[in-house]
Amino acid sequence: MYESHFGLSDKPFKLSPDPRFFFSSPHHEKAASYLKYGLSQGEGFIVITGPIGTGKTTIARSLVASLDESIVAVQIATTRLTPEELVRLVAAKFDIQVEGLGKAEILKRLEQYLLKLHQQQRRALLIVDEAQNLPPETVEELRMLSNFQLDDKPLIQSFLLGQEELKGIIELPEMEQFRQRIIASCHLKPFDCEQTCNYIHHRLRQVGWQGKPSLCENIFEIITKHSQGIPRKINILTDRLFLYAYLEDLTAIKAVDVHHVLEEMQSELSGSMMPSSRRKGEDDESPVSQENTSLHILAAQGESHAAQTLEAVSEILDTVIDRKISTIRHLDKLLRQKRKSLSELGTTLHDETILESDELDNEKNNSALQKKYWCRELMAKKSSYHN
Ligand SMILES: Nc1ncnc2c1ncn2[C@@H]1O[C@H](COP(=O)(O)OP(=O)(O)OP(=O)(O)O)[C@@H](O)[C@H]1O
Ligand SMILES: [Mg+2]
């Protein structure tokens, strides 16, 4: 919404894990290197863990974006799945027909598919996101999948990404066989103040930021403190700061602005800046976790379509709001001009009178505008300035 006003080519603080914006903090760099190392080895599991919103999915997406055609990568992000549901979902992701088939038949088809890939000098990579939701027996099923081999080389390799609870699952005594196949693991940490500052500047550079609005040095400490250094929270807060700067016509974002926006956000329902509270087991009660396999498969197939639709709706809403703000600005300007000319004449009039005056009669949609709630709010705000 504020992009064109500040001369930016795109939204700098989107919530989607877009590989174009990937920022290599030391932890992210290490995790990305481990994934690449795992790929070069062609076998064994790589496990990346980290608190909510620290960038696990972003790392996976940026890895997938860097792959060439020799690797067929699929990504699953699921709630709880039984071993059979996992097998079904994985096969469906590789476009294997699974309807009406039992687990044994699906596994057979999956193996045939992997062998065909091998003949084409290609191999399969399975990225399991949100792996903390998988029950231990389903993680064990992943190990079984790695037993599809030819000439002692696995035909499919898996990377696991998940929140901190995933560590607990892997440390269970019955996961010993799985543990022995992990070739590297690492844990993402939130950003410190310097990294937060570099992260924000990095994202802004990707969209051609030329220092408009400028960012005062002392805001980064406040942003780090209130976001706990979690990239997703940093995005939410900084996005709001830019919106605020746009609405208030600021040329610089200062500490006082950050405090103002934080205050506003704290009174909102989203709770986006509250400390993270999602815990293991909470998902168990969600209706999503009770979905059956076919729903998971449908979800997997439909998720990219849904994401595209949401993106499109969000763009339309942005444009509408953008237009409304321009109109408000225009009205604001007219009011200021009118007030100035009236004060020069030594007359004081209320805003309602000004709106009804000749100048605004020229506006095509004047009467329609006055019915709009935001127009009335503007009027109320303007009147309160003068009372
Ligand atoms: N290294 C990074 N570079 C650029 N953006 C990042 C990075 N890490 C996180 N982000 C941003 O932070 C947000 C959250 O990232 P992401 O969805 O990857 O986190 P996550 O760890 O997978 O979260 P969850 O635990 O909820 O699955 C996204 O908007 C993403 O763009
Ligand atoms: Mg994620």
C-alpha cells in the first residue's frame, strides 16, 4: 500500500517465506549450508529446528529455488499423520495416483517412480516442514522410505524442519535408528539487535529502498526487544511502521513512532507482538488435526491455489485502501486550503460547512463520499482539532 509512495518496487515485509528476500544471518547461513551439504551427500537426514517464525520454511524454500532439474523436490507441511497417511501424501505429492490403493501398493508405485527417476539421473528430495507434528512412528516411516536403495544409494532423501518439540521426538529411545542416520542438525536462533538492523535493511534493499523514509539508529533496539528478534514479528512490526509513516506523511521513522505503533498494536486483537505461546499438543485439539488423509492430500494440492487467491484478494484490498487514502489526502488538502482562505477573510467555519461549500460540490461523488464512514471519521477528527 505504501510501496509506491516510498518508491519501493514490492512489499518489503511480506509474511510469505519468499526466497528472494532470504537473509543470511550466521544461523540461517549455517542451516542453509547443512542442507546443501546433505544434498551433496545424497543420503542421511538433515534436521533444522527453531522457534516459531524464525525462518525454517524460508530456508527450505530458498533451497528448493536453488535446485536444478536433477532433483525433484516436494515439500509437505502437515499436522499429525499416521505412517500410512504419510506414505499416501508423499506419493500424491510426486503425482502418483493413490486413490483406492492400500499402503503396500502405494509403496510399490513409489519405488517404481523413484527407480524411473534414477534411470533419468535424477533423484527425489522430500522436505518435511512442521515435522514436530509427526508422531514418532511416522518419523520412523520416513526412515523406512530411506531404505529404498539402488547400488547402496538411497533413492529418496528427506530433510526435516520443525519447532523445538521436534528435538524431543528425535531424542526418544525408540528413535535410535533414526538418530544414527542424521548427518547434520542445527537450531535457528532469533536475531540480535545488529542482525535485526541488517535484516530490515536487507529486505528494504531488495525492493529498491533509497532511504525514504529514513530509519533512525535507535529504533532497532526497540524493534528487537518487542519482536524478540523473531523475523516474522520483525516483519509485522516494520510493515506497520512503514504504513504509519505513509499515513502520517513522515520522512523519518523515529523511536517515538515505534512506541506509538507498538501501543496501537497492543490494543489490537491479533496479538501478533505477544510472546509466542503455541505449545506441543495444542495442535492436537485443532479441527485440522482431525482431518483424514484425503483432506491432507486435497490440502496439499489446493494450498498453492489458495495462496494465490489470498495474494490476489490482498492486492485488490490494498488498491482499494490506497485509493481511499488518496481521497482522504485530497479532502484534507482541500480542507486546509479552505480553512486558510477563510481565516484570511477572518471567518471561522466548521468542517461540515466546508464540505458543503462550492469547492467540494465540484467533486463528482461528494454526497456519496459524505456517507462513507471514513469520511465522517475524518470530519469528526477535524472538528475535534478545533474544539
Ligand atoms: N533468513 C530470512 N531471510 C528473510 N526472511 C526471513 C528469514 N527468516 C524468516 N524470514 C521471514 O520471517 C517470516 C517467517 O518465516 P518462516 O515462515 O520461514 O518461519 P518458520 O520458522 O517456518 O515459522 P513456523 O515455525 O511458524 O513454521 C517470513 O515472513 C519470512 O519471510
Ligand atoms: Mg514454517
